[in-house]
Amino acid sequence: MARLQNLILLLLLATPVILQITNPGKSFVVNAEEDEVEDEGAVEDEEATEDEPMTDEDELASDKNVSPDADTTLLFIKPAQTAGASVELPAGKIVEFLVGFANKGENDFVIESLEASFRYPMDFTYHIQNFSAIPYQKTVKPDQEATVAYSFIPADAFAGRPIGLTVNLAYRDLEGNFFMDPVFNETVSIVEFDEGFDTEVFFMYVFLAASGLLILFLVYTFLPGSKGKKSAPMSKPVETGTTHDDVDYEWIPRSALKTPGSNKTSPRQRKGNKRNAGSDTE
């Protein structure tokens, strides 16, 4: 019995040495630790893959919920856009477009609403400006088409810069399934509207012209020597009257030549008296 115990003890002591000879350069303990490290690394890689954030395209694809029996199209009518060219929208002016909806299935569809929004061009999940959603509640029968209109005004602050435009069409079927179709989801350019006649520029030029005339008038008025010599004041006319020799008394009655109630004779009488006196003397 003692010999059997000694033999078992020798085998236990010799086992590490045998393993070291069969696997040179590695130990049993080290191999176990490496296996644990590899397992932890694999778990960390799986967790990192699960926690990796979704890209913008993945999020937009997940938001796209359309029916295979529905087909949608968008057409800009104001301003009209050239096919294949980049979309340019005027700042501060009305933008109008039409959305066509075609029912290719066997069940009815109901167009719920249409909405539009401006997004950050580098990240379409970031909203810059949301426009009102227009409800329609329009039923589209199988093998029929319907068109809905939408309009909005881009703000003047967006002029001269690219911006993302998203147009979403919400509709449902009679079974209660709701769908959200991003009809338009691209980057557009907001441009300044060029008018033939700008009232602001016109009034600015009028103001500048009036200011120039006012400055010239003030310079002419207050400059020394600009007034010139003062003209001599005109003399007022003085009434000199007439002399007695220039008056013709022939047409005046003789009774009126003498002032009533007075012994004084009129100048005509005095003149006649003098003539009479002269004749008597001769």
C-alpha cells in the first residue's frame, strides 16, 4: 500500500516535467492564461460591434417605411428645376412642388399628410427648420393616382449656402398600417432672388441724390461771398399832389366854388377877383 502511494506521488510530480518536454517554451499555466485573454478579447470585440453607432444612411434607411404597392414622385413647379441638375431654391420666395402618389396594389390607400424640413447637410438627423405638415386625408383607389401640393418659403438667412431638404409623405392602408415615405431627401442650394427692379436700391439712390443736393445748397448758402452784393432798397413813391394852376375849374358850378357858411372864396374866385381888379385899374 505504501509503495502504491509513493508511485502515485512520483507520477504527480513528474507530470509538469513531461508536459514541459512535449511543449517546449510554454508552460501549462501560461497557456491557460492566454486562453482566458483571448476569450476576453473576443467578448470585447463583440460588445464593441454591438455598441457601434448607426450612420446617417442607416438611420434614414430605418426611417424609410414604404409599401411595395405605392409609388411616389416629386416635381418642383416654382421655381421649375432642370432634370438632373442641382436644385436651387430662392431665399425669401415661395417654393412650390407636387407629389404624385400611384396605387399599384389591390387595396385602398389614404394619404395622411405631407411635411418638409431643412436639415444640416453634414448630418440629416439634425433639424434646422421644420415647416408645417399639411393634412390631406385623400383616398387613392387601386390602379389610380393622386397628386398633392406643398409650398414653403426658405428664410433669407439661408441664402448662399447648401442645406438639406427632406420631404416626407405619410399614408396608410385600410388595415391600419402606417407608412412614411421620404419622397425627397437631398442637399439643395439656397440662392438670392435676382429681381429686375429693386425698390430698396432705388430709394437708396434717391436718398443719396437728395443728400447731395442738400449739401450743395448749404455750401452755397454759408460760403463767404456767395450771397453777392445787396441791391439798394427801392424808394417808396411819394404823392406830390397837383397845383392850383393845373386844375380846370370850368366844369365846376359857380355856386360850389364858395364854401357854404364861410366868407372865404375858393381859389377860382380869388383868381377871378384878381383879374377883375386888374381890369378895373386899367
